[in-house]
Amino acid sequence: MFKHVIVRRPGRSLVEGITSANLGKPDYARALQQHDSYIDALKSRGVTVKILEADEQFPDSVFVEDTAVLAERCAIITNPGAPSRQGEEVSIREALKEFYTAIETITAPGTLEGGDVMRVGDHFYVGLSARTNEEGCRQFTGILNKYRYTASAVKLEKFLHLKTGLAYLENNNLLAAGEFIQHEEFKKFNRIIIAESEGYAANCIWVNDAVLVPMDYPKTKAAISKAGYNVVEVDVSEFKKLDGGLSCLSLRF
Ligand code: CIR
């Protein structure tokens, strides 16, 4: 169960964030409203939410997930692979000091973004992507082993991040989209397949027995309900315009 969540308010510079989505620029006022609703949805699951101030210097800094990986025994500060995102992690480290004494760091030439990390129990899957390289994965694995966790690498073909196409919902249930549907590594899970028309909805988050699902993906919503979860729909259309989903917007621990 999660007790804490960290989020960061979107800044006006959000509109300059990295994107491959071709959906136009986000509307800042709507993004703020959606961010408020996202925080409310998290609070409804019983967590406390620490809200960091917007950081205008970094257009993508609302996507805090990429800057750290948090577990019970340690926090790992990442080195984001996107050059325009390097430095976002500095203020995250400060924010984490309140919660952690063991804070480790991924350093250059290693790069790693939290969106490429999916935790299943005490094991961490790491996507090797355009953002996370072999050296980042090597450092990350070494740190995890020191704290009695394990890790394994998964090569990405098309997705931006590992969790762009996967979400672990606990109890052996895994949402899988695109290149991960038939991936050997994930066949041992009870896979809930995301329809091609709803690819974006693979990025859901399990929060204390409920699953937050993006608004307007009815097939995914029905499949998750059928698996026995409470579903909480959240509209994140403005963040989708920047390739960001529900997991990217918070650090949960
Ligand atoms: C980026 O390209 O870095 C942002 N526009 C989106 C980051 C999404 N983060 C995530 O999937 N964890």
C-alpha cells in the first residue's frame, strides 16, 4: 500500500514540453484543472500528497516519475536521458530528504528515467529505451542489489518508456499493449490486453486497491473492472499531448 505521493504543479512552460503526439499544445488552464483532479483522485485512495511548486525552467518537470525510483529501503535519483530534462532531479532529491536517509544516484554516462521502471514485488523491470541506457541499467541494478532487490532489463522497440505499454496492477495482473502483448518476459502474468485503439490507456496506476484509468477508454475500463478493481477515471488529455500519462505525473511510495 502507498502512504505518500509527490507531484509537481505544471508550469506555463509546459506548452514547450517534448512531444511526439501530434495532438497540439496543451491548454495550460485545463492542465491545471486536470492536475487538481488527479491530486483529488490520489487523495481519495488515502495517500498524503506533497505538491511541489512548478519549475518553469523545465517544461516537462510535471512528469516527476522520471526523476526518481522509490522503494522501501532506498530512493534512487535518476539521470534523465532527455537532455532538456537533466536537472529536474535536483529539487526532487531535496524533496525526498524528508522521507529517506538512503538516497542513491544514477550518474553519467548512465541515463535512466523512472518511466522505464516497473516494480513487481521486490523485482524491478527496466526498459532499455531512447532514455534509459545499458550503463544506467547497470548502475540501477547494482544499487538495487545492495538493498536486496533484483532487476532485469527489457529492450524496447517502439514505446517511449516501459510503462507506456505496461502497468502492473498487483495480484499478478498486468496491463499489456503493443510490443509487450506477446513478450516472453511477461507471459507468466495474467495479462489484460489493451485494445490497439486504446493504446494510451496501458498507462494506468494501481493505488491502494483501486486503479486510476485515463478518461474515455471504455474497453480498458471494462477489462479492469472485470478483473475486480475499483476504477477511478481521471482526465489527463492535456498531458497526453506531451506523451505523458497517469504514472508519469507522480511518485508513489
Ligand atoms: C517526455 O518526453 O519526457 C515527456 N514529454 C513525457 C514523459 C512521460 N513520462 C513517463 O512516461 N514516465
